[in-house]
Amino acid sequence: MNLAYSVTQKELFDILINIAPIRPVFIWGAPGIGKSALVQQFADEVGMECVSMLGSQLAPEDIIGIPRISGETSEFLPPKMIARKEPYVLFLDELNACSQEVQKAFYSLIHEHRVGEYHLPEGSVVIGAGNRSQDGAIVKTMSTALVNRMFHVQLVADSAQWLDWAYENHIHPWVIDYITQRPDHLFSEPPKTEEPYSTPRSWHMLSDALKEYHAGEEGINVPQDILRVLAFGSVSASHAGMFLAFTRTIGNKSILADIIKGDARWPAGPEERDVLYFLAQSFRARLMQELPKSKDKLNKETQFFTHRAKALIKELSQINYELAQMVVSADADEVLPDWFMVEIVRDLPRLVSRQDKKVS
């Protein structure tokens, strides 16, 4: 399922607070995006225990229980994990990864909060979650009867909200500083091949690894070969390479800001090629983030930034034409504002014309 509208972490939390107590909610989203963590946060907020069940590891009897003879009739004994006396949050993770038989077993549990003759304690909440078919995870078609029993919402990663969470949860400062500069690297769509890729969970994993190796805030005290293994073993290869380049700038965290202000220049030495690439990529991300879509939305601050941006692109082209072209290139998902590109064509025609020839 791919819903027309998506929500951020804070929006989803608000939906859970308001909707989950009265209707079962199903959360769609890519692996590692934070579904489980948000459900746990919701359970903590409402003061109930969160009981998680993995749909991909369940058999029907794990939900409906097993029969027992009681006098002249039989009855089902619900599993101990479900049969509780106090209200709780039942989190059915990977619900769309279970078989059709298991899905059927969930019908009455989700719709009526009942398993056989056992009813969940009054006030209990049922929440489901699963990955999308395009995520490359274990996914089975969910029956229409089960789909129709839940309120559906799709979660997307939001870098600003994740950074707020990262500060509160003491994520390693290198990871926080990197995502601050490259918020677009917090999440990447799952690859078709078996390889690490960037998600909020994988950046958290890299943070934990850095802490275990006692990576300090000032300078690097982790051997480069180990640092490379940690980065490439956690996040997307392209992001890992950029992260390694970023670690070389840790001694001067404000280098890009200084370049924009005119207090520093682009690194031009051959040995600094990876740092230059990182800064150029970060500069493009900054352009995407700060330039308004419409020119009439410019204020004094963004007018200065626009003026400096064109000057910096020209300076960068004198050091490395390919990187300057990369800064202004059109991307399928991220395109610089049209009015800015018109000014680039006017002020730096050779740069754009070379790019056009390269594309053709």
C-alpha cells in the first residue's frame, strides 16, 4: 500500500493519541524508519505496557490459543502474552508479513479486542505496522477484510524531528552534526541489492558503534580503516563516503558557513578532494533548503545568500568543473528553483552549456 498522504513522527504520535484508543491503527513505512519506537513512545505516554508480536513469526495458535476440554464442551485458552489483567498496548509488528491463516486469526482480535471468549482488558489499544511492497522486505498481500478493519497511515522520516530526538537520546555528535549538514541523508529508499542503506535506525547503529570505539568529539581517535568499516557497514555507501569526508572537517565544524560568509575558501589541494566533494554536496543541499521556490519570496538574508552562492559556484568551477556542475545539476527528485537557474544561465553560461553538452 502506498497512501496519498504521509505523516511525520510528531503527526503520527498525535494520531496515535487521538485515534488509537478508539480504532486500531496500522502504520505503513520502510524498515528502520521508527515505527516500533513511536509505538513504544505512545505506550509510555499513556502509561501502559507495550506487548509486541511479530507477524512473520506467528502461527494461528499463537493468537487464538489451544483448545481444552471443559466439562462437556471445549474452550480455547488464549496465549499468556495476550491474556493479561491490566490494559496494555498490543503492537502487531510486521502484520502484513504473516500468512493468510494468521491474518484470519487477527480478525476478532483487531475488530472486537477478543480472542475466543477472552476479551482484552477495557482500555487496551491494538496497533499494527508493516513495510511496503517496494521496500524489499517480507510482505504478503493483506486481505481486504483485514485492511478494512484498521485506520491506515504512512510514516516518513523528518530530519528536523529526528535531530530533536537525537539530541535528547545522546546520539553521537558526529552523526548529529552530519545529519544537520546533510538532512537529505537521513533516509534512502531500500536498494534492490543486499547492502546497507541509510535509515534513522542505521544512523543510530553507527552512533552506537562510534561510542563503543570511543570516538571523541574533538578530532578523530578511531583508525581510518576501522572508521571506514563502521560507516560502510551501517549506512548507504554514498553516504558513508561523505560521512568519512565529513569527519576530516571535524576540527572546523563551521567550514561551510565560513566559506559562504567569505571567511574561508574552497579546499583546492588534491589531498582534499573528498572534503571538497563533501562540501560541494552540502552546499547543494543548503541551496535546496534555503532558496525560496519563488523569487518574490527573497528577503535581505536570502538575497545575500543568492549573491554569495553564484560567486561560490564560479569559484568552485575554477577548482573543479564537475563538482560545480553537480551543484547546479537537475535531479529527478531535487531541482533548484527555476529563477535561480535562470540567473545561473545568465551569469555562468559556460558552466550550464558544458553541462548540457555532457547530458546530450
